[in-house]
Amino acid sequence: MNIRPIRVQDNEDIETIIRQCLIEFGGNRAGLAWEDESLSHLSDFYAQEGREYWVALDASGKIVGGCGIAEFGSPEGEICELQKMYLLPEARGTGAAAELLRIAIQFAKQHYRACYLETLQNMQAANRFYAKHGFNKLDAPLAGSDHFACDAWYIREI
């Protein structure tokens, strides 16, 4: 599995993957990444200080998933958010998610003290993955969340 920062030409492919995954888990609705303005141009959104998005490619060079880091709340804040971490079914269980997360946390450590994320409870494998990788479950979202439909929240000191 090869992982690299997103490029402009990746925007359409990763948007398609994210939308496919959201549909798979019933996340194609208001209050979730489905409606994010940035979804069609992630390379632009993540081209700012303290932000980055990575894509995972299979052996043939096909994009099979990705994840991003961006500030949570104000840009001067000490908390970042792990964002838009989705993988196609064929990439799950391959170690791609763990490698994406490792790279994301390594980047986040340079800019933030904690990493927050929001997901759906019915994404059970994702919830187990986050818990296994040091994220602690929260009872409610952090103040300032845009994704009001998420029902599982985690944070990790970094």
C-alpha cells in the first residue's frame, strides 16, 4: 500500500470513495460529511498550514481510501480533527487504515496536542479501530462540531 498527500487530480476519486462509504453505512444525509462543501475539492481545503490529506493507493495505483487532519474549532486551537477517513471494502483489513492513521498522527503532533474525531456507531469496525489505536470515547461531541448527525466521538492526546 502506498500513501501520499492528496493531489488536485485525486479530488474526484476520493470524493467518490467517501460518498460510496457514506451510502454503505447510511451516512448520506444531513449533518454528516455528505454535505461538506469541501468534499469536491479536498486538495484545496487541506492546502493550508496545519492541514493535510493523504490517499492510499493499491499496488495498481488505484486510490482506495484516505484521511485528513485539520484544526478543530479555531485555527489557533490545540485540537485537530481526524477527518474523512474512509476506505473501500477491498482496502479494509490490509493495514492501510493503520498506516494512514500513523501518518496522520505523526503530522498532527507537529501542530496540535490532541486529536478528535466523529463517526457513526453503526460503523462498528471503525469504532473498534479507533479504540484500539488509543482514542477514548466521549459521551458527547466537543463544542463547535458541524456534524450534528454523528453519534460517536473520540479524542486522543498526541
